[in-house]
Amino acid sequence: MGEKKNRNLKYEVLRIIAAVFILFNHIDVAFSEQAAGGVGTWNRYMIRFFHLGGKFGVNVFVILGCYFLAGSKWKASRILRLILEVVFYGLILNLADMFIFGKHLSPGDFARGLSYWFPVCYIVMLLMMPVLNRIIETKLAPVIAVAGVVASAGLITWGWVAPNRLFQIVTLEHIVGSLWFCYLFVLVGWLKKKGFFEHLLYGKIGIVAFPAFYLLMYVLTLVTNRPYFRDMYSMVCLLAAISLFLAVHHSKEKDRSRISEKLITLVAPATFGTYLLQCHNNTAGIWREVFAYDTFAESGWLFPVCVGSVLALLALATVLSLIYREILAKRIGL
């Protein structure tokens, strides 16, 4: 197999890794309030460890996209594909809610089933691409890069002074997320222009830096009992994501078996679909019942159950992704 195919596959593997982190993060959300209070000590630490992965995985996902989008031409088809995929998954899950799980959905419920914060923010970034690419070519880019670091430190400091007020602001994910994604586009594009990602030494550093920053994020979150260190705008979270990207970016090309190559090419396009499946507004509670997380809250079986649920969602998303790509996207020409 050719070098180009291998090089693409390692980034596809990174997409899958990011999706797995995000999936594990949302398992924590799936616990009912009653069961969450009774989760055993080991299970609680395990879940909190994976809970860090949500916004970390988002950062990895966006950094990967920005790396390839920075400097490229603007295409409306990127936005249309994203919208079509959201509508496809949203409609399927809405219909499943009605005809399989017997839920009555009002027009408002049906519309909320198509509402996700991540696609909205990513679409805003895609719409802003011409402006952001122009900024990357100017002296404003390093200023914005530094301003993001200062803003991150300011937000975390604010979290100590007025946590409730900050929480109200950062939960406006459509606004904060859009600004953050645009910032990442400029940051990654500027670093790419300066050749930062091509230093082999940084790839070696990334191998060590990723677990170090992730562990630091975990310790800070546990010790302070504040969520801001694990949020996507936290510099610790961002550095962990950049470190993982550098480690994968500089990883050696290797031959893979046909089976593993086929598996990667099947699952990677479904990574966005796993998010759409798990975070659908009308079905979040249903996954809790399907996988019975609460039942295993005090059991040693919780981790295997969580892993099984992640694999099940990946498998389901892969099947739906094949249907979407083979039946809808190809016929429409996207």
C-alpha cells in the first residue's frame, strides 16, 4: 500500500481516538442523579478520568480539521455535507423515538432533535474560513494566538472569583464554541505556516507531553473540584490535544493488514455520527436505559459495560454512516 494511504490512515485513527474520548465523556452524563451519588470510589475516579475527554476530544477533532483546512479554498459543499449528516441522524433518531421507544414528540421536540452545538460552531468556523485564512497571512495571527492564552487564563481566574456567573456564560456553547473554533483555526493555521508541526523533535515531545498534560488536567480538576481546567478553552486541555496531534503527525508510517485498514476506513467516517447518536436531545436518556449504566454503578462490571456501549455506538454509527454515504450523499453528489 502506498505512503499516501498510510499517512491518511493515521489521521483517521486519530479521529477515532477523539471520538472514543468524547463517547466516554458522555457516559458520565448518562448517569441518573440517584445513581451518580452512589457510584463506587474506583468507578467514580474512572468516570471522572474519562469525563475529561469530552472537550479534549473536541479540541483534537477541531485541530485535525483546521490543520487540513487552513490555507485551502472555501467550499460550500463542506457545509452542505455537515448539515445533511445532522439532518439524517436527527431524523432517524426522532423516528426511532416515536416508533421504537413510543415517545410522543411535539414539533418543538422534533426540532430540538436536530439541534447540536458542535455542528453549529463548526459551520460558523467554515463560514469564516476566507476571513480566517486571510488573518493567518497577517501580523494579526500571532496577536490572536497570544490573546487566546490570556483569555483562557482570564476565564479560569474568573471561575475562581465568580464561578456561577462564568458557568452561565461558558454554557452558551454555541457562542463560546464558535469563537473557540475560529481561534483554533487561526492558531493552527499560523503554527502550520511557521512550520511548527514539521519539527520532528516536537513529535517526540508530544508522545510524553500528551499523557503528562492529560494527567495534569485530571489532577487539577480533582484537587480544585472545578470544571474549567478540563474545558476546551483551558490551555492544559489544548496543550494535551496539540501534543497528541503532534505525536500522531510524526508517527512512523507502517503497513497495516487489509482487515485493519478496512476497519479504519469504515469507522473513521462514522466518528461524527457517534456524537450525533449519543448527544441527540431526545435520546440521551434512552442510552442510559439501553446500556443500564445505573445497574453497574457499584459493580466491577461498570468499565466493561462502558467499553461495550462505546463499541456498540461505534458499530451503529458505522452502519448508519454507510447508509448515509452510499444512498444519500452519493446520489446528491456531495
